[in-house]
Amino acid sequence: MRSAAWLFALAPLLAGDVFAQEGGGEPPAGGEGDAAGADAPKDEGEWFAVVGGDVYTGTGAVLRGATVLARGGVIREIGHEVEIPEDAKRLDATGLSVYPGLVALNVRGVANRLGAGDYADSFDPYSQNLVLALAAGITTVSEGSVALKLKRGEVKGVVMRERFLSTLGYSTSAPRSKGELDEKFAAAAAYLRRYRDWEEQKKTNKELKEPPARGVDPSIRAILENRTLARFNATTRTDLLGIARLAQKHKFRPVIEGAVEAWTVADELGRAGAYAVVVPRSRRDKSEELVRPGGSSIENAAILHKSGVQVAIQASSTFIDLGGIAGRDILHLPIEAGFAVRGGLPEQAALEGITIVPARILGVDHRVGSLEVGKDCDLILLDGDLLHYQSLVQYTVVDGKLVYEKDKELYYAHIRPRPSTQPADAPEARRDKGEEEVKASDSEGEDKPEDKPEEKPEEKPEEKPSDGASDEG
Amino acid sequence: MLLRTFLSSLLPVALAASALAAPADLLAIRVGRAETVSHGAIEHAVLLIEDGRIVTIGADLPVERGIPVLERPEWTVMPGLVLPYSRLGLDGRAGAEFTPEVSPAAEVLPRISDYRDALELGITTIGLYPPGNGVPGQAIAIRPKGDTLEEMLIKEGAYLKVYFRADARSKKMVKDAWAKVDEYDDKVKKAKEKWTKDQEKSKSAKKPAEGEKKDEEKPADKPAEKSGDAGKGAAKGFVPPPPDDKVRPFLRVRDGKLLPLVSISQAADWAHWLDAIGERKFDFALRVVMQRELDLYYVLEEVAKRKCTLVMEPEITYQIATMRQRNLPAEFAAAGSRIVLIPRGEDLDSHAAWRVDVGDLVKNGLERKTALDALTLAGASVMGLEKDYGSLEKGKVANLLFLDGDPFEPATKVMAVMLDGEFVHGEVRQ
């Protein structure tokens, strides 16, 4: 018996899972369980399961009624016949759509810093904007040059990656700096060739000195060595074309923000392996002096995608902005992506544009941006399609912990409350439930008959009548 | 003395604040109600006071003949108010960044009228803290009466004031302070190893006598124990090197002899404080600076889990960005934390409104029992004075506040105040 347990403990990952699950269910196996824990130190942390949702993994797959199982904040299994340990926290996702948490580029004021210094020292894990962002499904942002995970109530592990992008200036209107940039790349490339030669020769001749790195721009060198990505901000066709050619010449992948006229040179950008960060709703008139195509196009993202450019989608406002024209700030990232779909971008590409592509740009795609085994359990649950403007984020999970629950959040609980969370004793609620059974096949699919009815936000009763009315109408 | 007892039983003697019975005298006080704080309320209570302490307290106790009795059936008695966090009567000297060894004792001006005013409102114990950011120093506990500091002083090192905010500087300060403690521990460990070796070399048993007392301060953590195992029998005479002035307070914190009172002003401060102290286990209390909007409702459970006492003003605050009122003291208490409520300000009006402000919280859901504790015993406990102060119990110092009604009613007046067994305020005729 004992030796059998040892075999289990030493078996590969999947078998290890099974063992751990059994261990959770049977207390007597505790002694051997400890031994297994010592062998595999990663088998720690709480189990968390999102059960029965339509899982959009972000890699193209959709698993209907599947389960995502995580331990210690890392996804362990995604599938239909997942054995869930007894002590796992369960989140019933029946009728809900599960997506990877969204990644928002270049935001401001979401991850608040309270004092001077690093995010690790002064991140506000309780700020209002943080809650608003989580309510919008955003779980990772980049502020300044830092990729941050939006943890709620925790300050450890907030900073995911720093200074992954190095910003370069390139403009055809400043030919001198343009030429200098080209020279810098050439110098850095030449140096790297010398360096690699030296590395080879060193094996035979140990006396040989390392080639001097004088005059080599360290940030350019890092770009050529793929340690960072080069970020440009360019709008016009000529600039975009110049960047594309520079990148092809020196063999690096540029990240181009703005990229309004990119659709006119999409094939060149595609050949350069560029990333484009676009705002699908941004508008720019064509220059009347030019005959060739120009200006903004709603098809921009779609054309770029077709040409092999990786498209990340950014909202037109970089902060949470509750004034002015509604729906343009970072809380409406999926709507912005929806506009790209309107211009012909496939829905899968639009989803990637707000998840995995920005994650790649930030250098954190090994952890976030899609739902895959081994990645962080950052996911959102919606009552409909992510890109549909009526869908609401019902739950947000970061690192395998529930950090946002719409029906319990002061600002959101009253908005289209889910009928099942109505108090059981209220007559109004009972009538709603009756209706809801009839409408169960409704396309909105927001209903979830057997939710935990024991907890509900305080102000729920006030909101009930309006909900009932809208259901009838 | 006999004569005096005889006289006082025959004719009513006016005891003004200046002309008091000698503290050695026995005095029985019969009141309508006593809020003991520690054991609930006692109706028709009798207290026996001797030598400045409460000898007995109970309901309808028989009083021996010859003991003078103060009959005040219309009065309510409660322990004198304990205000553990104050700058009353001190000048506004700003403290330095990191001076954990400093005490505000030098700032105290004994005869200042503020202390008399406080005393007349029933405030019988005050904790004075040193000002400044960072770790400005240690608080002292005083009684608000006396001609010299020695007469006033109850305790030095009542708690260690720590000002903490979610920023790099505060976190570095905390981490550095503990790093210094580790450094000192290493030093002690090495000194001890050396001492053990020397001891083994020269088997002549020459034991310095004065080592015994300092041994207490010797850290009792793992590295020290390990080295202790090597030469346990001989370890008695070891004198650890004296710690630095800035390290000593933190050694006392670690050993549970000094309580840090950590000032925070938002939930994020709490999260970063926990991050800064890491795995270290020591007790601490929290000073919460009340603002109009406060997001501490996010950390109710966590704070309760750590068993922190909170020092806060009796104020209703608002949920962030809303007009939702929150009774945070009541919420913290309900979550399981102990709370100390202090006046909203340092001025006379704030002190006068103190009880009533707390009464407002009681009307808004704070438990009455908790509120009484928050005015007295909890505050004494923060200063490490709960054995002698803060409640009406046998053996405790007779600091009493006599009222003509419920402590939380605005119309209730202070009838008399007793400090260390002497009436210091009020017209008291037996």
C-alpha cells in the first residue's frame, strides 16, 4: 500500500493530480500525501474550479460546458471530465462564457500608486479604479513601462515585468534622427556579429579578448537580442513604411502604436513581423494632396490581420473616463474590439487583440492572455459574448481567486441583476423565477437558475421592480 | 486619624479638590449603578476604597461601622476615562525620521491647565506620544495631576509609535529596523560562541555576577537557542553585547514587551505593512486616522485575524465615492477586533464631547459594552496598564468617574472625579 502511494507520488504530472485529489478526499492518506508534497513543491495552494461554463480559451478553442481547474493560481486542467478535489472552491459557470482576463495596454491611473517609489511598494490594492477595471474584465495592464497584474487586496506579485518595451523615435519629417537610428542598428548588429565570432573563437583560443562594446546603444542591442521589443509611435503611411523596412533590414519585430494608415502598407508590416496597436475607432482624414490611399479605415485591423500583422486593440482613452462621450475609455475595451470586428476582423482575432497579443507585447504571454494549462488562472465570466455590448462581466478571477462578483459590488449590483440572486422570500422574485424558466433558452443566456441564494447585496430589493418591468417588456 | 473618622461620621465634611482625605483612609461609596467595564453593570453598587485602590466592589455590600460612606444613589460610577493617544499639553516639536528611543517626557509641562481640564472631564490616564513621521519614539503614560513629571508619570515605554504609509520609504524603514535586529542577533550569537570557547579553554569558573539581569534581554530565537545547546550549562554567566539604542526598542517589540502602535490611513497601508513585516510574528496595535472617506472596510476580517487593537476616533465615515455611511468602529468590533475610541481633537470641546461622540456610535450600532471598554480598559491595555487601570475591579487603582446618568447621554454631567483614591473634582459631601 505504502509503496503504491510512493509510485503515485513519483508519477508524472497527471498522475500526481489524481493522487493529490484522492489525498484531499481521504484524510488517512495524510502521511504519504506529505511525502508527495515534498517531492513536488509546486503542488501547493488552494484548488479553484470554474465549473460548467463555455470556455473560450483564447487559442481558438471553445469548450462548451467545460471546467477550468487551477491550483495555487495556476491552471492545472481544462476539459470536460475534470476531477475536482473536494476541498476545491467552486464557481458555478453554468450558462456563462469564460474568457481569459483582458490585457489593457498603456493605461493611466488604474493601478494607483500611493507614494513615491515602485509599484511593489505603493500599489493600492483596494483602489476604486482597480475595481472598475476588474469589472470591465481587465486583469493585466501596462502603466508606464510596467506590466501589472490587477490583484485585489494583495500587494505581492503585482509587477509582472518591467521595461520590456523600449521606445524609439522614427519620423520621416526628421530625416537626421531617422538616419542615426539606422546607423545605431547597423553598429549594434556589427557588434553582435563580432561578439558571436569571439564566442566561437574563444572555445579554441582562450586568450582572445571580448570585443569592446563602446558606441553600441544598449537598448538597440537588447532589441536585436530579443530581450526587449522596439516600440514606435507612427501614424502616417510613410513613417509606417520606413519602420517596416528598418525592421526588415535589421531583423527585429517592431511594435507600432497608432498605426492609423497601416492598412495601406499592411503587407510590408506583415513581412516585418510587426505588432500593431490600433484604436479601431480613431479617425484621420486622408491627405487631399496625395493620390495614394490614406487616412483611417474601419478595416484597418482586419487588413493588418489578413497580412500577418499581430493586432492589439487599445481604447481611445487611456484612463477611466466617466465624462464626455461614453464608451471610449479603457472600461470599454471589448466594444473597441467590436468595432474592429465591424470592419471585418474575425472575432477570434479581436479576442486575441485584447488578450494574448498585448500580453506578447508586454512579454507576459507565458503567464496571461489565454487559458492554457500552466498559465495563470486569470479569467472572466460573462453572461454573453465578450464582444456583445450588452454582455456584463459577472465574475473576475485573478490568480485563482475570485476578485470581483458583480452582484456583490456596490456600483454594479443594481444593473440587470441576475434573477436567481433575488431573495427567495420576495414575491416579486418568485414571479421572476417563473418567467425565467420560460425564457431559459433566451439568447442572452444571463440566467443561472441555481446560484447561491444565501448572499445578496443590500440594495437589491429596490432594484427589483425595474428588473421585473424590463423582463415583461 | 480616629478623630477624623469620628468627625466625618458625625458632621458632613466638605471635601474640596484641595482638601482631601488622606489616601490611607478607608472610604465606602454607594452609588445607583456601577459600570465596571470588566464585569458588566452592577446596580446599587458599593465600592470600598483604601490606599488609592479599590478593595471591594459589589451590589449592596454591607459596610462596616466606622467606615465613612458616601451615599449617592442617583449617581453612576465608571472607571476614569483612559486616553492612550494624545499630545495634550505638549509643544509641537516635530520628531526625526527614526528615533525609536525617544520619549516625550521632556516635553511635559506638569502644571499646565489642559491637564486639569481633562481631569475635570474624568480623564484620569493619558498616553502621550512623541510627534513625527517614521518611528518617532515611545509613548509615556501619565496621570493628569502633579507638580513634577515624576508625580505624573505612570509608565515609560507605554508603546512604540510607528507612522506607516504605503510607500517605499516607510517600507524600507520597517525592513531596515528588523534587519538591524537580525544583525544584533548575529552579533550576540558570535559573542556567545566566542565566550563558550573561552570558557572551555580556561576552565576556571569566573562568573560575572551582573550578567544575570541582562540575560533577560538575550534574544530567545532559534540561532541563539542553537548556540545555547552547545554550552547550556555554562551559558549563565554570558553577557551579551549591549544593543544599540535604536535596536533595543525593537528587541523589546519582538519579545512582546513593547507594543508598536502603527498609524495607517487606508486599506492599502495595511496591505503594505503586512508585506513589510513579512513572516515576523509580534503583536501590534493600529492607529487609524479617520477621514471622511475610508476604505478600511476591505480589511475588517484580516485585522481581526491578527488580533489588533485599533485606536480610532468615534466618527461615522463614508464608503469611498458614495454617501453611504459606515460605522467602522462598530464594524471592526463586530469582526472581532478590540477598539479604543479617542476624542476627535486635542481641544477642550473635543474632550468634553468624547463620551457623547462615542454615544453616537452606540446609537448607530456599536455595542454598549464595547463602547465602555473603548473608553477605558482597551486604552489601558494598549499602554500595558490593564492590570491596574481601566475597570472597576478589586485591586485596581481607584480612578473613578461619577456621573448623574448614562455615560452616553448628552445631558449627563460629571459629578465628581476620583484619582488614585482622592476626589480631585466635584463637591463631595458625605
